[in-house]
Amino acid sequence: MSSQGRVWLITGLAGVVLLAAIYFPFLRKRVRREARGGQQTEEQARRELIQQASAAAAEPKAKAKLFWAADPDDTSLIPVTVELPLSNDPVLRAKQVLNTLLAGPVDAELRTLPSDAELLAFYLLPDGTAIADFSENLATSTPSGIQSEQLAVDSIVRTLAANVPQVQRVRILIHGQEVETLAGHVDLMEPFVVNTPAVSSTSAPATNGTPEQPGAAAPATPAAQQPQTQAKPSAEPPATPQKP
Amino acid sequence: MRESDIVLDLAAQVRHSLESQGFQVVQTRTGNDNPSLDDRSGMANAQRGAVFVTLHVSSTGPPGTVRTYAMSDLAAPPANSGLIPWEFAQAPYLGLSHKLADEVQKQLALQFKGSPNATQLAAVRQLRTTAAPAIAVEISSVLIQDRADLDRMMPAVAEAIARGVAIFRPYYVTPSQVQP
């Protein structure tokens, strides 16, 4: 390398060192600020939890009905009465019962929801539609299958129906998103109607947010009740559904 | 064990049993492709006078049992415009679907001890958009250690489904319109 090249190299390196020296105090300040911010967020979260816990502790204990599996191999749910400090505020109350449902029964085999699932948020709209937003684990850890997915949904819907009378419908989100199914089978695109006879066995999906009208959607004269007309199938099939 | 592989084998046996009863069978998949739920419904909705059977193997439930599901009740479509909205496709067929499920489950309960005698209701996404009598049949369970146990169940499951569909056949009168 020529002596001129060496001079340029040394000058360049010196410039880099100078720039680094100037930038370093700013970088240090920024790192400290970020660290302080992180601590504040953790501190805020801790404070919120303590506030919730102390608020809950201040609430009078009441009997809550939670729906867990009747038997490890059973498809049915049974109500279990648990004494909890329950808020009069429907949103807080819903969070309290859902978090207890997620915590699970004494016998872990009777769980209906995965142990690693969390309730991220809960909203109650003025028309009685509840939006329960769960962590992704609800979808990924619920065993895939119609039986297990329906049991999970039913336990959520029936627990809300039994403890929060303001809830008329329940919409389940996964990590803030609408998803087509819970784990491949049960429909989560429509809200589930509560406070109806259907909820006592299986939560029925609604459509367009309208309250369920039991039996309204079934054909008025089901063919099954008119076997005498069997030999004459209708010439007019129903109109083809319109795919969105 | 993968559910999709087991189901494909079961579907082949169900097909054979249904064809033996004189039915024409269209499968929504014959290989490891994975059509969307809407595409599967679309295939079924393009048929006339069809019934729709979706097959599943669960990872829960007492091993060696089988359950038949029909769609739980749907609310009425918003207005009768002559066209059925896609998400209401199953609504006019709910009564027929329950009848079909009842007949199939009766046959399955005879074959598999511990299976429920009655149809189960569930919000099965696949059934919602199907414009035909539609049921889901779910076997327990994919967690059986030895796949041979599931394989042994398949011929009887297939036969029971085919017998149930054959018994249902005389009751199948296509609903002419959506009831408000």
C-alpha cells in the first residue's frame, strides 16, 4: 500500500472512531430509556394484576356455576358450583368465571380447555354479544375432533350463560382474529347463542347476530314426517347456495 | 398415525359399501390433497339428490366407539330472496340431516358397544355450507396405539353407514324452499 493510501486508511478509521465516540452517549441513553420502559410495562402489568386480585378479594363471594366434563370419556358437561369473589360488573364477572374455567377442575382429566390457553380479552357489546379472545393455545392445544372442540365451546358458552345474564351471544376469537374453526371442525365464524334451550345441550351457532329462533330454520314439513310422499320427489330443488 | 390417511382408507371402504347398495359415490378427495371446506361443500352442492357424509377420526372419546353428528340448529336466513346464502345452505335440510344421522347412528350403535344411541348435535363447519342431508361420522380414536384396531373397525363402520343411508333413502324428499 502506498503511503498516500495508508494516510487515507488511517484518516477513515479515525473518522469511524470519532463518530462512534459521538454516538455512544446517545446509544447508552436510549438503551437505559428502553430498559426503564420495559420495567414500567412489567410494573404496570403487576399493578393491574394486584388491583384485579384485590378488587376480586373485595367482592363478596358468590356461587358460580362452571361447566366441566362429566367424565374423562364422556361428551357431556356437568355444572360444578364454585364459590368465587364475583364482581357485579358483567365484563369483570365474565373474566373471573372464564379464568376459573381455564384454571380447570380439581381432577385435571375433566378439563374442557387446554391448560396453556389464556383469556386475552373480553368485551361485551350493548346488544349482548360477548367477544372472548383467547390465546392461540386454545386452537393449537384443544384435541382436534368434533367431540373435543364442541365440548370446549359448550363449556365456555354454558359457563357464561349460567353466570353472566347480560351475555346473549358469544363470539370466540383466537389471538384477536376470527378463525374458521377451533381446531379443524367446529365453526367459529358465527357467534354461539346463549340463554336458550339449545344451550342446555349444545351451543347453537347464530347467524347475522340475530337471536336464535328454535326450529325456525327447519323445513316446516320435514320429509321425514311425510313418508307417504316419498315416491314423488319434489321437482323443484332449493336454489343453489351462493358461494361468497 | 395421521387422521387424513386413516380417513382416506375408511372412505374407500364406505364407497365400496355404498356402491354395493346401488349408490353412486363422489369423493371430495381421493389422495393427499386438501380441498378447502367450501370447495368440498361446493362439490356436494353441485349434485342432485345427494347425501353428504364427512368422515373423521378423533383424538378423544372411548376407543372403539363411533358418533354421528348433525348440524345444531341454525337461525333462519334474513330474507327469502329465492337464493340461499352460502352460510345458510344447511338450513333447509336440517330435518333430513337429523333423520339421516339417526338412521346411521342406530346402525353404528348396534356394531360398536359404548357408542351413543342418539345423534349428536354440533356446529360442524363443513356441514353448515352443505345443501343436502349432511352428517359427520367420527371414530374414536386416533390415539389407539395399534392402527390394526382402527382398521378392524372400518368394514363395520362402512357397512353401518351404507345401511343407514339405504334406510334413509325413502324419506329423502328435497325441501322445495327455505322456511322463514
